[in-house]
Amino acid sequence: MRTQDRAAFDADPDSYAVVDVDAAQKRLEETFWPKLFRMIGRVPFAESAAAAWYCAVDPETPSRAKALLFGSLIYFVAPFDATPDFIVGLGLLDDATVIATVLSIVGSHLKPRHRRQARARLGKPERMRPDAGD
């Protein structure tokens, strides 16, 4: 997107879609956690996906970062995506790539507390060395 286009987009509040964020978050939560737990043995990025969830629902996370995080999690739970999940060895590769890419973009908003919450929800033990800063 050109700088002029971006400035026009950012300056025009009517250019943003109206979304009932609470309803969307509730619906995503109803599908995200069951799918993550159902596939936990096959999802090597489970902790990152769970940390992305906690970052996305954190009131301190900026709206734009939340939008990217929720988008990546919606992609994960979508029944049809670029590579269907039932394809052994490749099915989750695109999901992992999307989540990793989004985390690299909004990584500064992913706090140690989000990782701790993710580990606790997944039943993983605390790390021996506590993460610095929240």
C-alpha cells in the first residue's frame, strides 16, 4: 500500500468495517481451544498459538495487533484453508506459517505473561528460569 493510500485509509474512520468484537471473540474461543486440544500432539506450535490467544484478549494489546492475532487464529480454526489440516505432514504447515508470521510482526506485544498463561492452559510446567518483565 502506498503511503498516500495508507494515510487516506488511516484518516477515514468510515473505511473500517464494523465488527461485533465480543461476539467474534466468543465464537472464536468456542472453536479455537477445542481444536487446539484435539490436535495438541500434532501441533508443534500449540504454545505459540495459545500465547497469541492470550495476547489478543489482553486489554493492553493495541487494536491493530489484536486484529492480526485474531486473524491468524481464525485461519487456524478455519475448516478450509490453503492446505487442509488432514494432509499428514503438510496440513498444519500453513497454519504454523501464518501464526509465526503474525507473531513476528506483533511480537513486541507478546509478553512473558502471555506465554505463562499459555503454558498453564496447556498443562505445561513453568520454565525453570522465570521470564524477565511483563
